[in-house]
Amino acid sequence: MNPSPTPATEPGLATRLAQVFFAPGRLFAGLAGQPVRHTLWVAPVVTYVLACWLVAGLLFSTDWAQPELLAVQRAAMQKQFQPQLDRGVMTQADVDQFIGQMERFAVVGQLAQGVLTPLFVAGLSPFWGGLVLWAGAAWILRRPLPYLKGVEAAGLSLMVLALGVLVKGGMCLALRTQFTGPGVILLLPQFDPANQLHNTLLMVDVFALWMVAVRAVALARLTGGRGWVAGLWVGGVWAVFTGGLLLLGWAAQLLSAWMQQLGQR
């Protein structure tokens, strides 16, 4: 009698997470048609949050990170009160006193932001990304893809962002500034925190593009659709979303400038 074939061993969680970086095509091809495993998207979510908290803790413990942010906030508030100074409604001493009072709460605000922002991003990203993948499968590729399967794939792609957080954190510590990252922001001669375009470029780095590519591969492999179509859909949605954030930032700046002009009249 011929021995029965040995069933293939299913990759473990650690192998699946590593495949996000080294073999995303094989990863998602193996997950196609399989039941949703919630650990596959929960584990990257936890990894991303822990990476963010680690970097935030390291930055917060330095002697330059908090003063850098306080200087940015101080400059923004000084600009906000400049019309009142020009009209003589306030004195520089009044402005300095107000800024000093606000800075007392700035440290607490920075701590809260460092703790809560990763939770918000990690909690939203898999479900938003899953919606994008589901919509691309249903509307563009015309292939079935359960929504939770998209959540699983989008959650796995967070491993790329978790690595990006660690790399960016290392760059910040090495360059002694929080306004840097592994992207086009390095080409700027000087970063201006008040410039909305600079802030948008700070978000666009190689790891963000890498995550988009992983999600495009996931959409193609899970549905059997064409890779270039999946790439155009996922990349297009990301570009529109990023451009929308840029436009909102510019609109906020224009509104602030308009309000300041009204205050000067």
C-alpha cells in the first residue's frame, strides 16, 4: 500500500506576518478562499500600537523633543495673536502670559496624543482598508470578496506601517528632530511646520507607498483579478484621500487667514 500523503503544514502566525514583507503574493494567495482568521489582523494592530508607544516613549524621554513641539506651538499662537498686537488690543506681555498658561497643558496633550492617536489609527485602518478592498472587488474587479476578508488583508498590511514607525523613530533620534522621515521630506532644505504641504509630505514616505502596494497585491490575489487594475484602484483611493487631507489643510489655513483679516478691520 502506498502511504497516504502528508498534509501540508499551514504557516504559523509569525510566518504569515513575515510574509507581508518578503512574499505578500504567496501570503494572500494562500489566504484566498480560506476562512477569516481574526488573529491575522489583530496581531498587526497590536504590533503597530506597541511600536508607536515605544517610539513616543523614547522621544518623550529626550531633552529636545518637547521643546521642539513647544516652539512650534508658541510660534503658531504668536502668529494667531499678531492682529491683536498690531491693533494694540493686547500687549506682548499678555500674549506671553497666555502662551505660558497654554504650555502647562501642552505636555499632557502631547502624552495623550502619543497614547490615543495610535489607537485611533490602528482601530480605523483595517476597517477602512477592508472597505476599500471590498469596494474594489465588487465595483472594479467584479469579483466576490467578503468584507471581513478585506479587513484581514488590510490589517496585515499594518505590519509595514509598524516597521515604518520604528525606522522613522530611529531617524528622529539620530537627527534630533521629529519633523523627518523616510520619504521626500528629506529633500526639503528646511521643514516648515506651518506649511500644510510640508506636513502632507511628512506623511508620504516609502512605507506608506509600500503598504499601498501590499494592499493592491492582496486585492489581486484574493480575487484573482488583474494586478494592475487592483493597483490603480488602491493607489487611486490613497492618492485621493491624501490629496483631500492636503486640501482640507489648505482650506483651514485660508480660513484662518481670512478670519485674521476680519479681526484687523
